[in-house]
Amino acid sequence: QVQLAESGGGSVQAGGSLRLSCKASGYSYRSDCMGWFRQAPGKEREGVASIHTRGGATFYADSVKGRFTISKDLINDTLYLQMNSLKPEDSAVYYCAADALCRSNGGTYPKGVWGQGTRVTVSS
């Protein structure tokens, strides 16, 4: 089974940047889509960004377009999320997901394998 390990979260002031990483191991070849989700306190989980692991097409939530960039290291099988111009509303626990399909809003489906999450806190 694919195993995911996120890292790179932390605290940053509004307008700052963070780069999240997700190392995939195991049966990563079964994951045609990888993505990032986030969940803030009191809110539902939302898709942030996703990428076709083979073709490379990317998808983003409207709230992060132009600020976040998802990418993948093809050699090291590592997923990244470059987060720029961070806002307090971006504060959440961010989860990496490996799945079969990408959604146009940055999520994945039908049943993702998740990492442990990494917390991002953006202060104003």
C-alpha cells in the first residue's frame, strides 16, 4: 500500500511562503492522481490542488489559484505544494493524498490514501 509522509508545515506571517512536501513510497504506481487537501478548525476538508502523476495536468481550488503551485519530483516520487502569498484563511492541516482520479477543484477521488498531515498557521 502506498504510504505518504508530509512535511514542511509551520507558522508564517501573512504574505509569506511555505513549501510542503509529500514523500510517497510503496505502491505509488497505482496513484494516477496525487493532491493536497486541507482542513481548518470547524470547517470541512477541501481540495487544494491535484496533479496527474503521469500526464502532469494540474488542478486548483479557486481560493488558491495564482498563489499555490503543485508539482512532482518524478525521480524521487515526491509531491510538493509551493504556497505563496499566504493568508490567514489558509491556516489548516494539510494532507497529501494518493488516488486514482483528479477533480477539477484540486481534490482527488474516489478513495484516497492519506498522510499524517502537516499544520500550516498563517498569522495576520
